[in-house]
Amino acid sequence: MGLLSRIFRSRDAPKNATAGSGYSFLLGSSASGKAVNERSAMQITAVYSCVRILSEAVASLPLHLYKYTDTGTAKATEHLLYFLLHDEPNPEMTSFVFRETLMTHLLLWGNAYAQIIRNGKGEVLALYPLMPDRMNVDRDEYGNIVYEYMVSQEDAPINKGSTVKLSPQEVLHIPGLGFDGLIGYSPIAMAKNAIGLAIATEEYGSKFFANGATPSGILEFPGTVKEPERVRESWNKGFGGTNTHKVAILEEGVKYSPISISPNEAQFLETRKFQIDEIARIFRVPPHMIGDLEKSSFSNIEQQSLEFVKYTLDPWVSRWEQSIKRTLLSPDEKMSYFAKFNVDGLLRGDYQSRMSGYAIGINNGFMCPNDVRSLENMDMIPEELGGNTFMVNGTMVPLKDTGAAYRKGDESE
């Protein structure tokens, strides 16, 4: 019985923390010898660009709370959560800044956390971002998830330097890709070798050009040099660094022979360019969006942009929507309300393509003029002028009058 109990250990009494909480060991020194963490990775322009593009894209999308009605869905503007999600999650920041911050955490640390402030009725009053690197997710003796947050001097003057335990009802947790479904893994930690190589390459280039892009050379003396270190220091002081390209005056038969290794021969530029594609691949961002236009043209950039919305943004948006519904809505409210990002604006093509699509919709009776005007942010046509009238191609008569002439002919016979 003892052996079976050890093999089939109950989930309600776990011995260890969540499996995903141990991902931090992946951070640290990379194969290139450079230390990689979330903050040092942001100094790489490709990482910064990818994080900024995705965080700003999610933050700029309209986020609304909807409710189910007898005729479909409608915005739940009367719900307290609507204002928090759409306008101000707390008195200190806008919805854009809040979502941009959490999305940045999600892209760098693989997890986004926000503290939920509720009233006595359990209604959400405010949402405050929490730093992922100070959050530890564990289980208590009963197997329930517990969030332990380390308060630092940067926070509000409450419980400084202590650990605060929060229940799942007090934390909005949006996890990224992970192994246990509870904790997301940091993309930076998973790709530390690729990012470390980018850091090493950038540092090499900086040092290379700091020395005037001139590799080391050889000073040839006709006789024996008694103090080579003094000669080297004197040369570097007079003609190295900011003094590069000064006219050198050599005495006593001294000859300078540079050792030239061009960046192209060392494949320096090719390596730097390849790391841009590597980092873009990590975040699934099209290279043209971070400045690499080599494989882009006028004929495929629009298609790449649509693929960015479909294959890159949509998964992140789904994580947000489902986490909001799971945590911020009560069991009863989940049956009637849901949060949704509006990505329709990003999926629209150029003006001519949109107008052609609208014309097809109106001519075939599944769109009315006001449907088109709402999508284009135009004023509505009054009902009496036919703004909400559905028509079909051909005679362009109202849908309810289609075939009326034939019905009259049958009645006359």
C-alpha cells in the first residue's frame, strides 16, 4: 500500500511546486558566454522591436465586454468590468498602458499577472500589474494554487520587503506556452543562445568600430626592442581609439604592417542579419515589420500583414479573452458575458478591395448600407432613407419584395 501511495500520489496533496515554476534555471550565461535575461535581451533592437510591435498591437485593439441578447450580442456598457477593460483598469493608467505592460511581461517572462481588487460583492473594482520576476506560483498543503508575490521598494509603501500570498481569485494570470498548462515559459529563456549570439555579435561590432574598424597590426623594428609594452602603449595612446587616422611619424626604421580582416570575410554582417531573422522567428513576427525588407515586396507585404494578424496576434488575443472570462467573471456571469478584442480593422485590405467586398455584400443581401458605414466609422443613414434595408442584385429591390411581380402575375391568372 505504501508503494502504491507513492506512485499514485494524490493531486490534492502534492509534494512539489508546479512543474512550470522551475523554468528560471534556463536563464543565465548562454553558449556565447554572454549573460541573457529579460532586461538584457531588450537591448537587442530586434527583440525590442518584436516586443513593442506585439504589445502595442494588442494594446491598441478595441476591447469590449459583450452580453448575449435575444437577437445576438450587445456591448455590456452597464457592467463595471466594461469600463475597466475598455478605459481605465485602475486610477493610475489607461487601458492601453495596462495591456501594453502586461503584454510586454507575457512576451519576455512568459507570464502576465495583475492583482484584482474586489468589493464586498466580489465585483472587480481595479486591476494592477504585477512584476512576473517577483511572482512565485506554488501549491498549498491542500493542492490549491497560491500566488506568492515579493513586495519591493518600488511598490506602494505597504508591506515593503515582505511576501504577500494571493489566491487565484485575486490574480489575473495570463500564461504563455508552458509544459503544465499553469505556468508559461519565458521565450527569452528558451532562446537564450540565439539572443546571446546577437549580444556577442553586437558587442564585437561596437569594439571593432571603437578601434576605428582597424584590426591589430605589427610594428617592425630593425633591431631589438627592449621595452615592447611601453612601445605598444605609446602607439595605442597616440594612434588608437579617437586618435585613429592621424598621420603617424615613424622613426629609426620602424615599419607598421596592419593585419586586415574585413567584416565580410569574417561573415560579421551576415551573422548580424541572420540573428534578426532568428529573433523574428522566436516571436513569430514577419521580418519586414522589424525593418528587414529583403524578402518583401509590394505584392506580398499585405498578405504577410494579414498572416501576422491570423497566426501571431490571434493566439495572444485568445489567451487574453479566455483568461479574462475565467478570472474576472463569476460563474453566473460567464453564461451571459464575454470579453472580445476587435481585430476586424487589422484584417481589412486596401480601399479598393474593401469597397469591392462591401458591394458584393450589399448586392447579395447579407449586408445593408449601415453595416458598411459602421465598419468605415461613418454616420448612419436614417431608417426612412433605407439605411437598414437589405437588397439583392438585379432589380435592387428590398429583400421582402423580391419576386413580387411574379406573384401578382400568378394571382391575375
